[in-house]
Amino acid sequence: MRFLRNSPLGRSRKATAGAILLLIFVIIALFPGLFAHDNPTAEVYTRNLGMGSGGHLLGTTGTGQDIWAQAVYGTRDVLEIVIGAGLAATVIAAAIGVASAYFGGWTEGVLNLFTDVVLVIPLFPLLIVIAAYAHNSGTGTMIAVLTLTGWSYTARQLRSQALSIKNRDFLSAARVRGERAWYIITVEILPTMSSLLMAAFLVNALYDVMFASSLQFVGLGDPNSTAWGTMLYWAQNNEALQAGYYVQAVVPGAAIALLGAAFALLNYAFDEVGNPALRPLPKQRTRKLLIRRLSRA
């Protein structure tokens, strides 16, 4: 614990704030019944109630569903999509990017061509086409769609990092020992890229929050699921904003923004760990540098 506290990550306020936010969402997703006691799918309440009316903390929707219960139970669906797609995209990107850099030759040419083809395709239109084809599918389909379209940029980054360490002495020693390629990649190369892999996962997760919610908002998710993007979809269909029922759209929008902020803050913190030039200087060191520059002037 003391080592973690004294590490650059442990001293980062961005990491602390992001970790607290993400932990709150994870706890809500694991134990939604502790926070909301109404059925999120039950259309049995009075429609369009305001905040605090009729025993409903945030009111009800245009179809008579409890907004607070929907927001709480929707957390699990969103995290399943985001974490599942983020992890899968990062694994695929690591496999393709590192293999391309390590093997070289025709393997590198084929994998680079495949990566470039996926990379130049406009992402959001492609997501819309695929999601429209698999309309009303479940969480697994959404994860697959986001994974297949979200790995290419990360693969390019990981390939560049792998190329920079390809000829290091510890890798040459492993090859001299007769280690297999899969062993060198998984045991020697990938652990040295742990901070970059974590940052890549956080970036993928951040974009998956926005893309998944956007697809659900335009009606390309499962309209019967309990998710924040679906809440926005039904708020738009029921013209909640036009009628003055702003809570129906603000609550899921705020939840999406906060979860995205959690991943973004953690990503900034891991960037600082991986790149010392981005780390904020201590106050005493900053003061000394300022005095030194003023004295030279």
C-alpha cells in the first residue's frame, strides 16, 4: 500500500478521482437492488411525474417507468458492453500490433494492410450499418460490433511501441536461449507495455461509452433493454424535452458523462505514468526552476 501511495499513479489526483467514480459505478452495477427498489421495466406508475413525486426520487418516464431504477439498473448493461468491448478490442489490437512488429516480413505486410483497411473506414457510419443489420440484438452483439470496429487505431500504437523494443538486449537473449515466439511476445514484450496496454483499454472503453450510447440513442440497440442510451431513445420518442420533462434526458446523459469522465481521468493518469514528461512537477521543484529562470533573466 505504501509503494502504491508513493508511486506516480498513487499521487495522481486524476487517478484517484477516476478510480472513485469508476468504483461507484461498479458497486451500483453489482448490487443495483441496494440502491433502487422499483422494477425498472414496470410500466405501472403514473406517467411523467416530477422529481420526488409519488415516492419516485427522479420521477417517472412517459411510459410510467421509474427513472431512478432505470438509471441504476442500466449501469450494469453499460459496463458489460464497455468493459467487454474495451478488453476484447485491446486484446485483438495487442495480438495484431505486436505480432506485426515482431515477425516482420510478409506477416507484417498482411497485418498492416488489414489494419490500414479497417483504420481508414469511417467508424461511426460503419457502426450504424452493422448495428442496423443486427437490429434489436442483445449485449453480446453490441460488444462484437464495437470490438470489430475499435481495435485498429490501438493496434497501430502498440505496433510502434513493439518496434521500439524489438531489438533490445533482453529480447535478443531470449531468442538466443531458444524461446518460442509466443513466449517472447507474452512474457517478454507485453509486460514491458503494461502501462500502454492499460491506457489503450481505457481509451477504448471511453469511446465505447459514447459509441454504444449513441447507437442506442438512434434506435439501433435493443429498445427493450435497460441502458442509458435506451433511456435517451425513449425520452426523444416521447418528446420529453419539448414537453419540459428534462430529467428524463438529463439523468442518463449525466451518467454517460460521468462514466466517460472516469475512464478519461484514469487514462490521463496512466499517460503520465508512461510518459514522465507529462507528470506535474512538485511545488518545491517548480519554485526552484522559477527562481533559477528569474535569476538568469
